[in-house]
Amino acid sequence: ALFWYHNMVAHKRTFFAEIRRFIPARQVTDKGMIGIDLGSSSVKVARIELVEGQPQLTGVAVEELPEGVSEGPDWDKVVREILQRLKRTGLLNGSIVMGFHHMDSVVEPIRMPKMPMSELNQSVLWEAKERLSLSPDRSVIRFIVAGEVSVDNQLQFEILVVAAPKDYILAQWRMLADLGLKVAAIEPVNLA
């Protein structure tokens, strides 16, 4: 069953007003920003638009997947059908940030000596390969510098490494692009 609450009623907006702290207005386009969670049991969508210059939740959809459909070609087909229906409603018009669940995704904090940003990318890839046993050939590996700390009077970067199987990420991206959706990001749900 599809539940879509467009233009949430005023009493529910108070809860969602907290979203403003997490989504700066500059990240929301004129057409809105849409979060999609493609899970093994349901597809969830939340749409945020600028209302009087402030991000507001303006649409939500949750559709449960049929019993026994959790992965493989059946999952792909059902999810595509759901997304096509939601696209026709206008809920998916805008930039998409898709969250995904995958048992081989990694979100791991590491520390590294402070260095020029021009050197950091190669250093993080090397660390991911050596310390986390991730292959840059088989994984999409990204990182975020979360801050700096002093350890034994030496400045170090606190880094969050995020990785997922490359073939899985490309398949998800392709599915959304084939539906004509504008994908801004794909990230593991435990990071989203």
C-alpha cells in the first residue's frame, strides 16, 4: 500500500521543523531535494522543498514490498514499478539522494597525520586498502574529513571512510538514471 502525505498538516510540521538544523537551505534546489531509502522490505521517500526560504518536508511516501521480494531481479522489477508510480505523482521531481543497505558497505573512522589535501586522497585509498582490506578496483571508496585532533602533540585528521561494492552502486545509479531521475548522491543508510 502506498502512503503519500503531500503538504503535511500543520501539527506534524513541528516535528519536521527540526530538519532545518540538518539541511541547509542552499542544498535544496527550486524543485526540492528527495531522499529515497531502497530497503529490502519497503521503499521510503521524503521530499523537502524551500517554503519561504526555509526547508520544509512537503511529501512522504512509504510502500511495502510484497512478501518474499527482498533481492534479485524480482526486487529490481518491483522497486522500478514503485519509483515509476511515484515519479508520475511528481514526488520525485528534483535532486535525489538515495540511501542503500548492503552488507558489504563500510563506514569506518580512521585517523591520519595532517597533510596537504592534494596528498590526502591517495593516502586514504592506501589506508583503506591496507587497514580495511578494501579494493579500489571492486569498491567505491569515499571519505570525509570530520575534523582535526592532537595526538601526542601531532595534528591528525579524523576521517570517515565510506565504501561499497562498485557493481552494486553502479546498478543502483543506473536504475535511477534509467527512470529519468536526477541523482545527486548515493550513500549507505547508516551514513545518511
